[in-house]
Amino acid sequence: MTTIAGVHATPTAGFIPDTAGVKQTGVMDQRTGEKNLTKTPRLPATASRPTEDVDLESATLDALMRASRVVTAIVARSMARNDNRITMPQLRVLVMVASGPDVTTTAVASELRIHLSSASRLCDRLVAAGWLTRRESPTDRRSSLLVLTRRGRSLLSAIMAERRRAFAQIVADLPATQQRTLTRSLERFADAAGEPRTGSLSG
């Protein structure tokens, strides 16, 4: 016979006490020589550390959207301080021409996902502004290559330098370990988007 929590109980035939996950404590009864047991359920190891289900993809997208607002503000500010006339699509074309060789109007249309006629008008405006010029392709006389003028390169360099200064001020507040993690993450992000690694003029 066993005394559990001060109550006498006699196990029935075939009954096996369930002690799995139960911590038994008690003191010896000096009169009966039996131990008075107190059963305390043993909590799982994770019970004290509740976890919260998080939609990781949604959290990543939210973080990217928040970061994009910072980047957009920096880009807009850098453009406004150097030449208010240039638009974002025009700047993208200048970056394309500076970053890759043999850029054509067809390549611009493909990159910006616009009709070829729209890309042609866009490049015409850049040529008229003195930021781009056209030259005949050495491999295809029917095609013209887009080339940065000295004025166009100067404008692009000034915009990118302004942008880099703004980013540098933000990154400077991050510990070195976080900077390395950010660098790896951004490189993988840009690689996944198909952005070429072309140095400081990419943007």
C-alpha cells in the first residue's frame, strides 16, 4: 500500500502507475516506514520558452520595403542636388551604359521592359541633353552603341558619390560584424536579381 499526497491507495490488479514525466518527492513516515509521495508534473523543456510563429517571407519583404524607402530617398536627394532634369529611367540608362559594353537601344528596352520605340525616345532625350552619344557598332552597322559623354560621366559620378556618402553615414553606425552580414546579404540579393557586379557606378 502506498500513501500518495496523504491518501492510502491500493493499486488494482494489472494497474501500472504512470510515472513518465512525473517528478516524485516526499519524506519517510517514521511510523509506517513508508514514504509519503507527492507527484509534480514535469514540464517540457520548451514550456518555459514559448515560441511565436513568424512568417519569415513576409517579415523579409517588410524589411525590404522599409529599406527601399531609405534608398529611394537617398537616390532622389542625390539626383536633386546634381541635376533636377534627369529622371530615374534616364539615370538607369546612364548606369547601364557606364556599367556594360556595347549597350544598344534594344538592350535598354529589354532592361526597362518598355517598347523599343519608347526606349529610342528615351535615349534621344539623353543624347539631346548631352549625356549620351551614339556611335556605329563595329560588328553590326545596322546598330548603334550608346556611349557616355564627358558631361554624362561627370553627372553620373557626382550622383553616385553623393549616394555613397549618404550610405556611408548610415553604415558607419553599424558594428563591423553587422556590416559584414549586410554585405553578404546585399550581394546575394543583387545576384538573385541579376545585377552585375560592376563597382561604384552600379546603381
